[in-house]
Amino acid sequence: MSRNIYVLSVTNTPSAWEGTLALSHKAKRIRTALGLHPQIAHERHGELPLFEKLLPSATYVGEIGLDGSPELRPHWETQKRVFHRILDLCDQAGGRVMTIHSRRAATQVMDALEAHKGAGTPILHWFSGTKRELDRAVSMGCWFSVGPGMIHGQKGRDIVKMIPRDRLLTESDGPFTQIEGRSVLPWELDRVLNAIAELWSEDALSVEGRVAENLRQLGYGRAES
């Protein structure tokens, strides 16, 4: 069945990229991002040379970033070293569209982005920072991806209302985010669109059109070499 949607599939380690890419090699609307997730950076930082090797073949990078959760504090310095190295590599490669994790670390993520201004276009996944951090991210040109988990709580909904409408994208965050005990699938974002429509006082079709236009502005869907 053709669902006429675009999908960006992120990876959490460089060693997973080629296998994940192979799963969609005939699907023109699916892109695969090269990532090294901050939650496992302390375990997989040895894959940075592989990340560097693969980066010329990857137009999209993610998931990368920083996580300031208490249980990951012992690995904070490793996370920062990995994130800064990835941003440096993206800068050297001419920039990439990047999906970025910033849980409890929004300020530090933006500090890193400001230190590597040529790294590319940042998309902040499930942003949960303060209004001041949001304003800073907007002024820096960041984009924001919104999924079921973010619109579930009041804080996330308040943030969605403040995100500029021309910087908002949708995400499933599957398989980690679940609805009714199962992983969310990429085409199951009606709840997200309806929630955003309510917050914007618009109809869901208008929101869907706005998100599609935002995606085009990022250049997603154009032919890749």
C-alpha cells in the first residue's frame, strides 16, 4: 500500500547505518540519518572513526546531541566530546540536516551549535527546554520536531504553541514512543496533527499542509546523489 509520506529514519550508532539504509534502498521517500545517540555515547564513542568514514555518504545526521539526565551524568564529558566531534565533522563536510536530542541539556546543545556554526541545520527533537531556551533556539535558526510524547503533556503543548509555525515538523519517535501499548508507526500521526490544530486554532488539513511546506523548505524529498 502506498501512503504517500516521507520518512527520515534515524540511527543510534554508526554501525547500524548501512544495515538500516539497506532496508529502504528502493524506497525513494525514505532517508536514513547517520547517528550516535548521547545516551549510549559512552559505550559507542569508539565508533567515531566509522562515523567520519560514513559521513560523506549521509545527507542527514541523527540522532545526536546531549542528555543531562541524572543517570547519565557520569558520562557527561564523553557525551560532550562526541557531540562536539560530530559537529566538527559536519562542519568540515559542508553542513548536514541534523536531528538533535537535548533532554535537560538545551543550553549546552545550543552552546555547542554556536561553536560549530557551519555544522548545518539543527532540528531539535522533542524539545523540552525553558521559554528562554526556546527563544534562543528560534533566534539561532533551529527547527523543532513534535511527536505523540510531546503533545501528551501540558508542558509540551505549551512549547508547541510557542514554536514558530514555519519551523515545526512532525515525528513518530517510534519504536520508543508507544500508543495503546504498541510502537507508533510513521503514518499514525493524526493525533499529533489534530493536537497541533487545536493549539493553533486551525483545522488538521491546514496543519498538515504547513508541515509539508516546512519539509520542502528543508529540501527533503529532492533527489540525492
